[in-house]
Amino acid sequence: MAVLDRTKELETKGIGQLLWKYALPSVITQVIASIYNIVDRIFIGHGVGALAIAGLAITMPIMNIIHAFGSLIGVGSSARMSIVLGQKDVNWAEKILGNSMVFTIVLGCLFVTGGYLFMDNILTSFGATAETIAYAREYMYIVLPGMFFTTMTFNLTGLIRASGYPSKSMFIMVGGAILNMVLDPIFIFGLHWGIAGAAWATSISMFLTAMVAIAHFANPKSFIRFRRHSWKPKGYIFRNITLIGMSPFLMNVAAAGVVAILNNQLLRYGGDFAVGAYGVVNTYGNLLVMLIIGICQGMQPIAGYNYGAGHPDRLKHVYKLTMCVCVLVGLAGSILSLLFPAMWVKVFTKDAELIAIGQVAIKYLMVMFPLIGFTIVNSNFFQSIDKPWIAIVTSLSRQVIFLVPLSYLVPLLFVRLGHAGLTGIWAACTISDVIGAVLAAVLLYTQRAVFSKQQDN
């Protein structure tokens, strides 16, 4: 009966009220997390220098891959938990909790070990040069173990939210972010540790955050908690987690691969400062993406629970409301970036060349953000209702299917027409945003039946 007491509001309360309750903590979490990433770059840009920003930009795709593992397990396990809670199965939910932890520990250890063994090769492949690799290497050697705890935290806070504690999930993540922001200036400026200080601040914060999240499920007062039976590996649970989580996993891995490709193209057409400018603009773009993802995370337990419980009208309602909010957020971000392009870049650096490149890049990369919001909502919605393949195609289309070839073809076309090849790279990002949204709309149309009848789970 505890499930009924804790989660039955997901099928009884108004959708707008529920989305506010579940999305607001997720939005605050994502925004705070994005802000402390921005603060990292601000401190590094002003405390270390422009090349350090470029070196940090090199680490972004590696961080995306690490976050991909967190997304694979965290999104997959929390989405599946929402569905089984809709079916009132606490025993299954606890098995998902234990198996997701086993999954996190095994994959995290493998990834961290591989990162240390092949560090220089990885950094070089992602665009590090003789001028930037020292900064990137120093940062990654310290932050890599912390990313293991980031993955664990991502998984556990998603499960905390799915089991009916959205505010507690928020406080755990926000606490870690605030600690990071406090430690950054102490380590970078007070102790003069440079870029290593930012890495230590992140690692310490994520370790402590993970410990707090673990304590929640170890608490006997939590109706879903660690029990002996939950740790026994179950192949079908691993498959369920993997299938649902594959969409955000591939999206993050694809983002890492695309950043590596773009970094090398940017080096070709614009040099180290072009890479740095892309890293700056990506930081601002990621703030909006995280805001949209936060809203989608609020949608996920509502959509998953009502899909599992067989309420297609409520499913349709939460989808429409989430879509409206996210498209408006994307529109606001586009307008602000187009009106004040230089202002956002100057926050990170005083270097004139970096500012000049960045204010051109931000116009191209941000102009279609309403369409990016549309695509993200569709991908998150389909992974929430256990339709992983639709989610995978939707999420990968913009970044891989379209952007990768366009990042080679469009600059060549621009050069042939007498324009700068660097501008062609920025334009390729804009074009891929449009085509990806069109494909997402087509896939949504093919799956419209989920809003009119209950599907097999």
C-alpha cells in the first residue's frame, strides 16, 4: 500500500499541477548543474586563460561519454521504475534499484580504467593540440574518478524522483552543485591550483552527493530501498534498463563524437580559438538543453506511470503541456542569443579574437532552439513510455545522421562560393536542427496511437 500512498497522485491529480511539482525540482537541478559548469569555465577563463578554456572544451566530449553511462542507467532504470509503479509492483521496483547499482559500478569501473589507460590518445582524437593538451590532461586525471560518482548520482537521483521524492532529488543535486561553486574559487584563486582546482572541486562535490543519494535508499523509512533480493543480477532487468536508456546513452555518445568531429573541423578552418568559441557557445546552449531536459524529467514519471496504468488521455495531456513549455523555452533562448550575442561570450573571456568568433557562432547555433526543444521532448517522451527505438532515432537524427556529413559538405560549399569555411560549420549546425525536427515530427505521427488506446507494456 505504500506505493499507493506515495505515487497514486500521478493518476489522480491535475496534469498541470503534477508537471509543476515534478518538473520544478528537476529544472532547478539541471539549471544549477549547468550554472556550476558555466562558473567552472568563467573561473578558468579569467583565472587561467583562453587556452585553458580551449583545453577544457576538449574534455567536453569525454565528459559527455561519461554522462552517457549515467543516462543509460539512470534514465533507463527510472523510466522503467515509473512504469512498474504504475502497475503497483514494489518488489520489481526494488530489483530495478539494486540491479541499476550493480550496472553502475561495473560500467563505471571499466570506463574510468579505460580513460586512464588511453588518456592522451583520447584527448588527441578529440582535437587536443600541443598548446591545449596539458590543460586537458591535468583536468581529466583528477576529475575522472569524480565522474564515476556523477554517474552513480545521476542514476540514484532519477530513481528517487521516480519513487515519489522529486524535491529530495533536487536538494541532493543542488547541494552538490553549490558545494562545487564554493570550492571553485577557493581552489583556483585561493590555493592557486589553476585548472586542477576546478577538477578537485567537481570530484569532491560529486563524491559527497553520491553518498547522500545512497543514504536515501539505505534508510528504512524509504518505501523503496536496498534489500538483499534487489542486488541479485537479473538479465531481463539489465535488458529493460539498457533498451530504455539506450536513447540518451547514444545521444550523449553521439554528442561526444560530433564534438570531436567539429573540433577537428574547427581546427582546420579556425584554429584553437574556434574550438574555444564552440566550447563557450556549447556551455550556453547546454544551459538551455538542461532546462528543457529538466522539464522532460518532470514529465517522465507522470507519462511512464499513466502509460503503465492505462490512462492515454492523461498521457496526451502531459505530452502537449510539456511540448508547449519546452518550445517556449527554446524560443526565449534563441531571442536572447540573437539580441545579445557578444554579451554571452564576454562572460567567459576578455580575448578579442575569441569574442569575435563566438558572437558569430552563437547566432547560428542558437537560432533554431525551439526546434531543438521539440526534438528533445519527443525523444524523452518515447523513452518514458518504453519505446526505445523511436527515441533512439529521434535523438540521433540531428546529431549524427545529419550534422556529421553536413559538417564536411557545407564548409566546402561555403569555400567554393567565396565565404569562410568556419561560417559553413556553424551553418551546418543550423541546417541539421531543422531537418532533425522534421524527422521527429514524422516519427511522432507514426506513433500517434499511444494517445488513443493503451499499448502492451
